[in-house]
Amino acid sequence: MVAMQLEPIGPNIWVANGTEIKFMGLLLGTRSTIVRLNDGSVWMHSPVSYNCDLATEIENLGPIRYLVAPNIYHHFFLKEWQDHYPNAELIGPHDLPAKRPDLTFAALFDDLRCDPWFGEIDRVAFTGSRAFDEHVFFHRASRTVILTDLIVNVRLDNQSTLGRLIAHIEGVAYPNGRTPLLYRLGMRDRAAGAKAVAAILGWGATQAVISHGEWFREHATQELRKRLAWLPL
Ligand SMILES: [Fe+2]
């Protein structure tokens, strides 16, 4: 029997772990979060690499309606999903189309109230960094925050010696992973970042999924507060 790739983590929400990528000397796992909306359609955050079995599992949940790019870095696997699901609407940040002119965007993040999933999934734009701004989501029904690169929490077992060193320097080693140093150093408007963090904490999430490393299955709000404490609250 083939192992299931979707792991249910609450009402109408699943995660799927994808292939590992190499990034700045670190081996990073990838993770997508999948939500089934009230109309039965599927919302897919930061798609992991495409494979037929995963696609079938997702199709069994409902038609794939939205492909979500949360920042300008998580675009590696969008094309393959868009090629397989040309009717799915790709939505992403303003600077991504220039970087990936081969992708077709249905919309770009703008006013929150224009999000087609408004009322079911909340969104906060984390801004103030030079390069790493990202859109953070909250699935109300499961009280789940969905982060991308704002917190990284990687196990060191499979890292090279250099990778382990980098993980410690970047501050992203499990179990104490937090915002990567590069991200923190690039903040030019800490007040903007702090405002976003306050909004994120205000959701009162019970769990928080991240894209790289171990995510937070319980006590999410406390975990987020601790790991985002580098910003003044
Ligand atoms: Fe990432």
C-alpha cells in the first residue's frame, strides 16, 4: 500500500511534506498546507513538488481552486501545478510576476477583503523586511496559522557539518528555531513587522504550520510569541 502524503491536522486542513531543497548550505524540507473551503474547493498554500499520487489525494478532497504563493521565494513548484491544473487560480505577492513571467496569475494580494476566501482564511502581510516579506494566513475553523519562512525549525540529524553550523548561526536549529538571522538583519521597518506579529498573535492560534522544519502542533500562540520576540511588541 502506498503511504498517504496528506496528513489531516484538523477540520478541513491537511499538510503534505515535499522534497528537500538545498538553501544556503542547509537541507530544508518543504511543506504545503491544504484547506478545503466551505464550497468544497481546495486551497493549496506553497505547493510542494508535484507528484501524481499527491495530486490524486488532493483531488479526492475537492477541485483544486487556488494555488497560493506566500512570498517571492516559494515559486519553484507552481509551474508544474499550474500546468496540471490550468483552471486553478494562482494568487501571489506583487513582486512575483516580474520574477516568474512564465506563470499566469489570476490575482495579486491586495485588500484583504478581496481575498476570495475571505471569512474562512484570514491574512496578514508581514512587511518591513528588505526581501522576505510574506503573507501569513489563519484558517479559522482549525485555528491554524500558516507561516512560510518567518520561522524555520530544522532538525540537524541530516545536515552536513557546515549545515549544522549555519543552522546555529541562523538561529533555525530545532527545537529552538526562529526567524533566520538573514531575515532579521534585513528588517528595515521593525515597527511594521511588530504590527504584523501582534495581529498574528491576536488570532489565538492553537497550531502553527511552517514550511521548513518541525511545526507547532500545540501551544502555537506561545511558541510564536517566543520565536518572534526579536521584534518589539
Ligand atoms: Fe522558504
